[in-house]
Amino acid sequence: MKLDLLAFASHPDDAELGCVGTILAHKAQGKKVGVIDLTRGELGTRGTPETRAQESADATRILGLDARENLGLADGFFRNDEESQRKVIAMVRKYRPEIVLLNAIHDRHPDHGRGSQLVSEACFYSGLRQVKTQDEAGVEQEAWRPKAVYHYIQDRLITPDLIVDVTPFWEQKVEAIRAFKSQFFTTPNPEDNEPATYISSPEFMRFIEARALELGHAIGVTYGEGFTKERHLGVKSLFDLL
């Protein structure tokens, strides 16, 4: 399956927090969209790899993604090396996206910046035909390089180069985030015996909304998602801009 838009995420739920409003906006335009999670999030304080896999499947259903895979790299310890890059290159060549969305260029969690750099470099090397990879059936893959790569903004505020209006899709985005119920606050649960974390409080969900409101306000809409670029942006008409 060829995808138009493919998001990579260091952990299950990174894409939900950072860019699924944008993914939904493009799906509403008839685009094929997908997510590749690099790790299973096995080092998370709350939940287990198994519960997070189920939560990821629930979020995928809510979002109506055309594809989602997990590369199974080591949470916290994956490296930007040849082995990891080849796994990412195989996914880029498998789905042949026009646009790729990546983790923030730097962030509170070290995996985010490292994953961002890993996938960014792999997107370039994916276009080199002398870099050989095979698909699941052992067939050699053709080289493919996405036309554009953008980095979503996560915990740490980074000045965006562009902001996408996600207002019509905000409630669906929140529903997908709340599918990761082991990680984020949904409703008070007296039987929740897991340790409290930075992201499990009601305040964190309010922060996510506040960030989206701030970015939306910057472009004259209600909710927005911000991205940084790797190269200059171009338009054919100034009327293409909001």
C-alpha cells in the first residue's frame, strides 16, 4: 500500500499527542495515512508493552489509519545506527510516502530527538539505490525518498515554521489520546494503583489543549498543531496560505 502521509513516533502515543490532528485533516481530504512506532514503550512507568499495544490498536481504530506498524526497537536504548536505519528505510520504501512527520528535533525525552534524527537520516538514505533492503518476502525494495519531512512539536515549545488547523478534528484527537488509558488521565479511578507520572495527571491533558489553543490562536483558528521544517517551504500562490 502506498501512503501519502506517514508519521514516525519514538513511542506509541507520541503521534497521538503531536500530529494526529494533521493526520486526520489529510485523511478527510482522501489521503492515505499511517503511523510507524519505533518502540513498544516498554520502559514506561505505567502500563506494560502488552497494554500499550492494545491501546495503540484502539487508537488506530479511532483514527481510521490505513496502516500502523511497530519496529520493536529498544525503548530508551535504540541508536541511530545502520541496523536501526535499515529498518526505517524498509518502512519508507514499503509505504512510499510523499510526506513524513517525525518527532520533535529535541525534547524533554531523549528518545524523541534521537528518533527524529534517526528517521530524518533514514529518509535521505532511502533515496540511495545502492542502499539495499528487502521486503517481508525477501524481494529487493526500490529506492524512495519523501518529498518533504516535518517535525511535530511535543513537550518543549519550539517555534513552529508552519501550523495546521486541526479544529474540526480536535475531539477525535483527544479520544485517540485517551485510548492510552494506562498513560493519561481519563476519569478518576480509585482502583488505579500505578505510580503517578508527569503525563498521568489531569493537568497534562489541560496542557495539551492549551498548547493547541495557543498554536491555533497564532493562525486565527481554535486548535492548531505546529511543525518545524528541514528546508524552505514553497507555495505556488500566496492565496494557498491561511
